[in-house]
Amino acid sequence: MIALTRRLSLLTRQFSSSVTTMTFPSMIHAITIAKNGGPEVIEKTQIPFPQTEPGHIVVKVQYLGVNFIDTYFREGVYPAPSFPFVLGREAAGVVVGLPTDPAVLNNPEYKKRGYKEGGHVAVEAMCASAEYVSTPWKSVSPVPDAVSTRDAAAVFLQGLTAASFMEEAYNVQKGDVILIHTVAGGLGLLFSQLAKSRGATVIGTTSTKEKAALAKQHGADHVILYKQENTVQRVMEITNGEGVHAVFDGVGKDTFDSDFEMLRRKGTLVSVGNASGAVPPFAPLKLSPKNLKLLRPTMGNYVYTASEALYYSNKVWGLVESGAMKQIIHKEYPFTAEGVREAQMDLTGGKTVGKLVIKVGE
């Protein structure tokens, strides 16, 4: 009897899964690369519908977020597991398929999220630049009714990064003085807003007066025009020679050495990204003169377990709904090879403020 019950349960799950996937197209469009290189290697191709698993949620994508990590995979800074490789780590859209695994459906962490077909969600997952994404449920976050999928795609990945880094890489406290490089970029603006909401004094660097004005509207107390001013000198003037408690640096190679000059004793350098290239190897003794701490975290290792993902996604949506975290969308691009190439070139060329998004579908 027990064996029969298990067999019927298995058949039911298989039937349910087949019914769900019958309505999906066999082929979909995606943004892919066949090799590493410049923006010219980006293509829009047809790929098979993503493989669905019993623990996956299937999302019909409406918007994509554009991030520097997309360029790192395209250039080969981060290795693609295989080619052709689908770019993208951030999407938002509509749930069109739910898990069928009873163990998942009965998981308390799964139940807390209230997933439903037709519900709006944001996705943080590999290979997100496609018309449909199939991914483990913990990578999918229900979006509050007050937040559009366009705004969700603009804020989700960088919001998770800002929230987790400013709590775990360096826990920003009231009275801290924080330096944020490229403060008018998508992540920089969120870092600035969050640090300010925690009671810190925010110093930012950027390239133009227009970007500086925007940064000040979003929490920066002081903005240094690094093309016109000596950043180290200005930071030391602002801090009365003491330096800052922490640096959040998404630039990488070009700013790394000067960060050590601007940190105070027992300060923390959070190396966020590689916009100017990866930091070359260095001796750990570089940290000794001021007893400095250095971290090169990834958001995925802070938002790793289901409970961590829920904690930080709830934190992000709460900050968005309260107005403490607001992302500026600089431009929307079409879901074409040309559109994605342009978006990546604009991002790496320093032509943008805030966030770039790509519209995929309705």
C-alpha cells in the first residue's frame, strides 16, 4: 500500500509538471555570448526553454537590470562555465510556474513568501537575460504591490548588495565617516542613501558637477570631483586629518592604493568591484601600518541561505517602500543585441547616473 501511494504521488507530480510546461514555448530569445570579448560579442539568440526542476520557479521576464557583473562575465574577468553563455544576473517579471516538489511546498521558508502564479517577483540568478527564467525558489523575491517590476529590476540586485555590505562587510554606524567611490552610479546612490539613513557622514567621488548635485540629493554630504580635485587631500581636509572609517570602492585598480591613505587607524576597505580593472596582487603587510581590514565580498555569500535571502529582500523592499532607498533609472534600452551593447558601453563609459534597465516584454 505504501509503495502504491508513493507511485501515485510520483505520477501526480510528473503530470502536474508536464501540464505546467506544456504551455511554454520550446525556444526563447536570450542575450548570449559565444566567446569573451568586447561589446561586439553580445548576441540575441534563440535557446531552448530553460530546464525546469521540481524546486524551481519559472518567471516570464518583463525587465532586466544592467550591472557591472554582466561586463565582467562578457570580458572574462569572471569565467563563464561554458559557451554559449546567457548574460545577466537580475530580472523582474511574472510567476508562470511554481515548484512541484512536496518538500519545497511544505518548507516553512517557502511558505513565508506567499508565491503565486501571476504574482510579480524579482530574480537574482545566473543567466537572467532571457524571456523566461527557471531558478531555485530562494532566488526569487515577491515584489510589493507598490513597486513596479521596472523599479524592482532597477533596485533588487544592487539593493541586496548595499544592504548586506553595509551590515556585514562594514556595519555602518551613527557617527561614522564613509567614503563611496562613484557615488552617482546605481550602487553608489544606494550606498549613499543607506549610509545616510544609518547616521553616517557620506563623502563621495564622481566625475561631473551634475553627478555631484544628484549625489547630494541622495544623501552625500561632500562630493569630490576626482578629475579636478585631489581626492586624498580633500578627504583628509574634510576629516580633519583623521581619515574615514570605511571605504566602499567599486572602481578597483585605479583607486586601491589611495584608499589606504584615506582610511583611519583600524579602518575598513570594502572592495566592491573592478570598474577600472582588477586589483593586482599585493603583500598583506600593506594592511599593517594602520591595522586595516580588507574585504572583497560577494553579495551571494551574504544572501546565501533561504533565511538570509528573505531577510535581506524584506529589508530592501522595506527601504524602498519607506523612501529610504530610491533608485534613479537613467535609461531604458530595448531587448536587442544592439540595445544591450549600448547599455554596457554607456555603463562602462561613465555616461550614466543611477540604473540602466532593459525592457523584455509585457
